[in-house]
Amino acid sequence: MNNPHTSTNLRQAGSDIVSLAEILAIVLKGKWVITSVTLVAGLLAMLFAFTATPIYQADALLQIEKKSSVLGGINNSLTNMPDDLSSTAEIELIRSRMVLSQAVAELKLDIHAAPEYFPKFGATVARRFQPTATEPFNRDWHQSNWLAHYAWGGERIRVERLDVPDSLIGHRFTLVKNDHQNFTLYQGSEKILLGQTGKAASSPDGEIRLFVSQLEALPGTHFTLVKQDVNQAIRQLSRRLSIAEKGWDTGILQMVITGPNSRENQRALNEVARAYLRQNVARKSQEAESSLVFLEEQLPLVKAELTEAENNLNSFRLHNQSVDLTMETQSLLSQIVELETRISQLELQRKELLMSYTVNHPALKGLDEQKAFLQAQLNQLNSSSQSLPATQVDMLRLTRNVEVSTEVYTQMLNSLHELKVVKAGTVGTVRIIDYAVSSPAPIAPNKVLIVLVALVAGAIVSCGFVFIRALISGGVKTPEEIESQLGMAVYAAIPQSEHSTMLERAARKASFKNGYLLARSAPKDLAMESLRSLRTNLAFALMESANNRIMITGPAPGVGKSFVSANLAVLLAQAGKKVLVIDADLRKGQLHKKFGLQGGHGLADMLVDPQFNAIVNVEANLDVIVGGKPPPNPSELLMSPAFAALLERVSARYDVVIIDTPPILAVTDAAVIGVQCGCSLMVVRAESNSIREIDHAANRLRHAGVNMRGCVLNGMTKASRGQEFYQYSYS
């Protein structure tokens, strides 16, 4: 006894396998769409990669050194200003307008001057031309007059100066090479000026001035000139420039610049590095200059204080008969002088910092704290000195003033000389380690990657389209859908025959002399096996029918009515039945082509003239009546008594009469014919005809009184039914 749970599990497993098979079948069905879209995407990517402007890269190395001095720490002795900038700050400094504007001005990057190339592929042709001494220019394309003004390879231009009014900044000018070294500048169609290479030229009103230092091209070649805004040129240079520190806190900066011209990349990067180096040296020199100015202002004041202190000490000695200091007073004096000297130095440093910072700066607050600490120690020493004799106290005070002033004056004088040396030999804290070197090969575009990405993207997009089309398709896929939703019997499910498709394709290229019946060419094809099943089912259906006539119709064109009619007739004839096939599609009948017959005379002639005989024997037990030339009134002919009389005559002579009719939803001919047939079948195409369309066609036939026996589902694919549908073959 079977286990029901086991059966359910097997059906679920089988459903999973079918789903995978359906996915593969959908892909195979849309293989031409997928292949076409993928190839087109690949070809477009190859075209883009071939015509895209190559981008080169140049790089350089800078070192940011810590501030140091060979003069014994002079900077630290004079000021506590923070001097060493972080790498991030240096990077932003390099990218600043102050630095980049110098490179823009030096290299004339605000002047765009380039040959005019043919759109899309002109620049590509020019890049691949290799100038020689005998052939400096590509002359092949200049043979055509309408292409002669474009540049095709070897052209050069260098503009040293282009001055235009502010209103014309960003506007396009056209420079045309004339004979020899002459040229003409245009704005649109207006001539602006005439000039010569190596000489300054200007417009008649003097508002536009131009100096071209190099112009190499064939006469008639056009060049494009644009004067850009300086800030825009700086932004463009900044976008091309990238800077990063190598390692962590190494002070080594790597500068990288990209662009279509490798030489210009090197020149631009080297100029940026030099501009940054110059500003660094200038900044260091400016610091020394600022300190020099401060010292030169303070030095006379300290000198005056020293002179006054010395005079007061000499006067006191003369008045008191040269008083000497005791050992205790001498020790106290040394400590007080040291403290006051340090306090004086801090006051000088505070004055210098106030030239650059506010009183709330951390450096100033630190100096104030040091000064307060030293002042507290000095107050203690001053209190201790009050216990000395009055003469010793006065002598201590005067001697202290002299020694403190002397010490401060001496240090300031030494610092002044040292700063002069520093200013004269300033080298800055930046050095260029590696000057710019450009990559020999372009870094972009990556042609292989572009093509691969395009192929993958094309395959993904096309597969998505195929799957979406399959998901939103309203066509029936399985016989179960028709039976469950419409309650109509499906007499046969005919798989799509690749062999039949090949026959039809070959028939379009050649004549229809031999026809293209699958029953003759591939009798063991799976589609023929399904038609044999239909033949068996029809044998039982005809037993219950009022007559031996079978009408085969469909809801719309292209469902395979003629295919089913012709091949079913051959199978019935092979089974020993005497069969007649009638092509009742008097408008667009195609049945004669399948048998390799001419469509000159047929059913229409027999209905007009009952004495005319259009019956053609094609093989043993099989006769055919083709449609003939399309008459002006096909529906009226089929409704005439002549057609009914014809059916009565042929029904008596043949075992089976198969009538191929037009689609029911297109014209009413099928309804007229169907009421005279004992059995009617409707051929529908998988994934093409929807349930609603089939139901509408069936209702129209039923309302006309047609005996609808069921459907034949034609064109079943692997996506419709699953992989195993195609695995049951027997040969």
C-alpha cells in the first residue's frame, strides 16, 4: 500500500525539478534575444572603448620635514609658536588657490587650445597617426573637401596669451590655419583678427589680444580656443589632482594627477610641487622677517633700560664709597637675576605671540601660567632680601637691574644676528623627493573590463527581459490550465518541433515543390507522436458524431491550424482511412504550401461552378482541395447551398473530411462551417493564446450551434511543460 505522505513529498520534489527546468527552458526560448542583446552591448562597449580618450597618470613624492635649526634652537628660544603643520593641513595647502593659481598661470591652463576633430571618431584616428619627418600630418582624410577642416593627426598649437573681455570668457573661438604661418581668428562667422605665429596680434578695437607661439597644421585646419575663468581652471586642476600620505605620520606625500596628455600631466604636477615649495620657503622667510622686525623694535628699549640701570648703580657706588656685596647677598642676587631674566624672556615671547594670536590662545595662556609661577618664586626671594641691611638691599636692587638688563640685551642681540643668518639661508621644510613621471600606458579606459561588464550587463538585462516577458505573458502553458479553468477537454498537447521550424525556414528560401510536411520528413518526431494520440482520440469522437467531418479552427492566426490539419490527414491516411482535406480559408489559405501544391484553383472555383473538380490526390488515401484564388465574397460562398451540397458529396466518398478554417475571432467563417461538422476542434498555441481569448472563441462557436469537442494545445515548450515532457521518446 502506498504511503500518501511519500507521494506528496515526491510530487513536491518533482515540482522543484520542474521549476529549474522551466528556468532553463525560458532561457533557451529567449536565447536569440539574450544573444542579440548581449552581442549588441558588447559591440557598443568595444566601440566606446575604441573611441574613448585614453587617460594617463603622473605621480610625484614630497617630504614634509619637521622644523629644525642648526643655530641652537633659536626659534624655541625666541617664540613658542606652533610651526609644524599636520599632513592633512599640508595637503589642503597644496590644493589651495594660492598654490594652484601659480601652476595655472605658469602653464596657461586657463587657455584651452586644441585641434577640432571629427565627431565621435576623429580624435581616435588622430591619436593612432604617427607623424614622421616626411609625413608630419595625416593627409588621407584631407582629400575630401568637407573633411579638410578637421584635424586628423600631427597638428600642434600652443597659445601663450589670450586676452578677452569678461563678457567673452568661456566663449568658443575658431582659429583657422592659413598659408605659411598665418592664421585667422573667428567667433562664429565673424572674423576677429588676422595673426602670424610668433607675433602678438590684436583685434581692431584692442579688446582681444592673442599670441600663438606654435602652430603646425595643414592649411584650412580648424582649432578651438576658449578663455576660461581662472577659478574654473583651478577647480579643473584640483579635480585632476589627488594627494595622500604614504604610511602613517611619515610626512611623505604622494601627488597624483590624471589627464589625456601625459606631457601636460608631468608639467602640471611638477609646477604644483614647485609652487608649493616656493610658498613654503616664503612662509619660513616671512616668519624670520617678522621676528627680526620685532627684535629691532625692542632692542633700543632694552638698551635704554640697561644704560639707566648702569648709571644708577655707578651713582650709588660713588655716593656710598664702593659698597661690596656679601656672600649671602651675592647668592640671593644670582637667583633673583635668573628668575627675572626668565620672566623678561617670557614677556618678549608674549608680545611676539600677540602679533599673531589673541589673548585666549593656548600658547599665551601657557606663557601666563609660567610667568605667574616664576613671579611667585621671585616674590619670595624679594621678601627674603628685606632682612638684609638697607645698604645691601639697595646695592642688590641696582646690581640686579644691571645684570638682568645685560642678560636680556645680550640674548636679544645674539638672536638678531642668528635670525639674519636664518633669513638669508631659508630652505623651508619641504623638499621634492621624486619629480613627476607619467605612466607609459594609459590607466583608463580598461577596455577588457568595459567589454566584459557590458557583456555581463547585456546578458543580465536580456535575461531579465525574457523572464519578465514570461511572467507577464497571459498565454496558457499547460493543458491543465484549460481543463481546470474552462472545463474543456484537451485532446492532445503537441510539443514545439525544431524540425518543423527548420522545414518552414527552408521552405521560405526555396520553392514549395515538395511541400514541408513533418509527417513525411520526421515521422518519429515527438510532435508526430502527439498527433498520433490525437488521431486515436478522434476515432472515438467520430463514433459519437453526426457525420465524418472534422472542423479545425483557432482563436487567432498563427496557432498552427494548417500544421495540425495537414499532418493529421497524413496520419489518418497512413492508418488506412480515405481522407479529404479542405482548405476553407478563402482569404489567406496556406494549406497548399504544405503539400507543395499550387493555389490557383480550388474550393472557391468549385462553389462557383459545381461541375468544376479541384480535388487533388497527393498520396494514397489522401486528397486535398486547396482554397484557390481569394474570392470577393468568401463568407457568402461558405453560406451558400453549394458548399453544403459539396460537403454532402465528399462525406459519402471519404472516411474522414478535415476542414481547415479561418480563426473564429477574426471572421465568422468557422461558425458557418462548424454547424455542418459533427466534430470541431480548436487549436490554441501555448504561451500565445490566453484563457480569456480561448473562452471567448469557444463561446462564439457554441452560440453559433457548433459542436465543440475540445482543444489541441500546440507549440508546447520546455518552459510550458517541463524537461521530462521531452524525455519520453521511443525509437
